[in-house]
Amino acid sequence: MNSRPSAEKEELSAFLCSIGDKVRMLRGQRSISRKKLSQISGVSERYLAQLESGAGNISVAFLYRISKALGVQPQDLLSDQPTKKKMEHSIALIGLRGAGKSTLGRRLADCLSLDFVELNTVIEEQSGMPVSEVIALYGQEGYRELESKALDALVDRSNRIVLAVGGGIVSSPPTFATLRHAFRTVWLKASPEEHMERVRAQGDSRPMAGNPGAMAELKRILTSREDMYQLADATVDTSGKSIENNLEQLVALFR
């Protein structure tokens, strides 16, 4: 009697179980619910449940979508080696414009003897034009694609840095997942009023110019992104606090 078909079936079952275990483990590490992973990847919750139980025979397309949503490479889900952060000691500051990412990021980098990088600067270096022109020429979709490539380039360098990213990076779940996988992330949180006031203090009156509904729009954006911002490893509420006080909180997180 030939037992090979039975042996192959057992090997395949073990292989599928290992993929399901890796997906479940990565979800846990990133505090992503199955529902959230379904929304990010476009793969149904029912299929994800089958996959994590070892009953789902995953296609190449689904493998790619799930891996990108989790911020890893497809081969990471196939490997029996543990997935580790590439830049474990690097820090990324996220939050809306006016949160203090650039100001605090530079000061934090100095305190920790790290380089400070703004992701938009990398995008401008790679594209050869200001971000405003990138958006004007290619729209938000084109900008998000360049943003993803710029982040991948930073991760590939594997040197420790403090990174400030645009507030809308959470609008691209795969890119945000990559950021959370490769960096220790901190949400710099502030009230809508402080966000607006800080932007105006920087000499930019555009948020309010000719737009009486600007504050309502800002509140809507903050509300729509809040769930994603809360996935950060830590949160520092900068509202009503001095730069020195906020810096002290940040330094304490990483020392």
C-alpha cells in the first residue's frame, strides 16, 4: 500500500498551519484584530479565520495582500524563522500636522545621538521635486506610492534614526503596517485647537483662509484617523505642555 499521498497531505496540512500561526502571531504583535486585518488587506474575515486555523489553502494573491497589510514580505509568512523588526531601536513620530513631530523629533534625536529624518524630505530627494509638486502632478495616490517607496528605502538602510512622517500615512494601511513593523512608533497627540494654532504660528494661514469650516474639517480628519493612530506603540499628549516637558516624556520612553 502506497502511503505517500497520505504523507503529502499531512505535510501540506502542517505547512498551512504554520502560515496560519504566523499570521495570527503577527496580528497579535501589531495589536490588529482580524476585522481590522480584513479591512486593510481586502481579504474576508471568514477566509482569515480559516487561514489561521490551518484550513485555508492560501493563494499567491492573498498571501501578498495579507503580508503587505501586516508589514512583512510574503516569504516571511512562508518561512519557519521568526519575524523580527529590522530597525528595532529606531523611532517614528506620527500625528496630524502641528503635533510637533519635526520640532520634537530633532530634539529627541539629539538627546539619543541619532539622526533625524523627515519622510517628506526623502520623497523630495527621490522624486526630485517638492512634495507640493508631487501631489499636484500625481495626486494623493501617486504621493502615497512614493511615500511607501521612501519608507522601504529607509528600512533597507537599517540604521537607527528618529523619523517624522506625514499625518496621512495611516491612510495607506500597508505602508503604516510597514512603519509599525520596522519602527517603535509614538503618536504625538494634541487637541484640534492646538493643531490649528501651531500651524498658524508657523506662519501658515492657509488652514483658515477663506474656509470657515476648517476647524470642523480638522476635527473630522482627526476622528477618522484616531483608531489608526492609537495603534502606535506609545502616545504622548502634547496639549497644553511645553516643548521641554514633551521632550522629557519622549526621552523617558526610550531611555
